[in-house]
Amino acid sequence: MSNQTKKALFSAFIIFLVLFIDQISKYLVKANFYLGEELYIFSWFRLHFLENEGMAFGMSFFDKKYLTLFRIIASGLILWYLIHCIKKNESLLLLSCIALIFAGAFGNIIDCVFYGQTYGYAPLFYGKVVDMLYFPLIEGKFWSWIPYIGSENFIFFSPVFNIADSAICIGVALLLIFERRIFK
């Protein structure tokens, strides 16, 4: 078996593993939780079922179908780059990063394209991304002397996300951390 074949199989394994864990976790949460339900695992880690209609943090700038089409095109370019890197016999570290980013992006595309139709609430391309991982690490109140926000409640790290989002973040973080080693 050639080195390129091994690297292609390694990349495919990462993509399959992330997609499998992502889709299973989303299905289990969607099938067993009601929207907004929260299960405390630890005080700093909860499963909190949300459906995200937009991009990161629920931001939405234009029609959902255009966002979904953009995600598909961007994922296609990431896949093209992954194949290009495999052909160039790039390092396993780079291939791992790109495979994680692609798998995460594709996992969220599956939600956007099919979940609305599958669960009967929207047509193709209008599905919502299932989010469930919530890490409110620090909860408290701002000091009263701080202008405008004094005595207001705050939560440090309040985003709710999923395995696909995690894979994207881990892939990008590894690229940034090991940038000099990856791109000599």
C-alpha cells in the first residue's frame, strides 16, 4: 500500500469518525430531549438542546438557502484541498487538521440540508443545526462599579455547540499552533 493511500485512508477515517459521532449525538439529543431541555453532567458542563438557524452563535445575515449553498461550496473547496494535499504527500498533521475541518463543516451541512425535511419542519436546505454542548465555566455578576454592566449577570463561555463545531475549532487551532511545523 502506497504512502498516499495510507494517508487517504487515515483522512477518510477521521472524517468518518467525526461524522459518525456528530450525527449520532445529534440524533440522540433530538430524539430524547425537548427543545431547550438541559441535563447537568457537571456544574461546568451541560447538555442543552438548541437548534441553530444561522451561523455561529445563531447569527444570520441572509436567506438560509444561500448560507447552506455557501457552506456546500466552502466544504467542496476544503475537500479539494484535502485531496490536493494527499496527492502532494503532505504531513499527517496537516491532513488531520483539514480532515477535521471538512468533517465538521460537512456534519453541519447534513443538518442544514436534510434535518428540516427529515423531521418535517422545513424544506431541503432550510434545516437547523442541532447544538447541545454547553460549558458555562464561570457564572457570576459584574462588579457594581463597572459602568453600564455593573451588577449584571454574566456567564463565561456561554455558546452552545456540537461535535462538528468542535472538530472545526480543533482543526483550526492545530493549524495555528503547529503552523510553522506544517508549512515549512
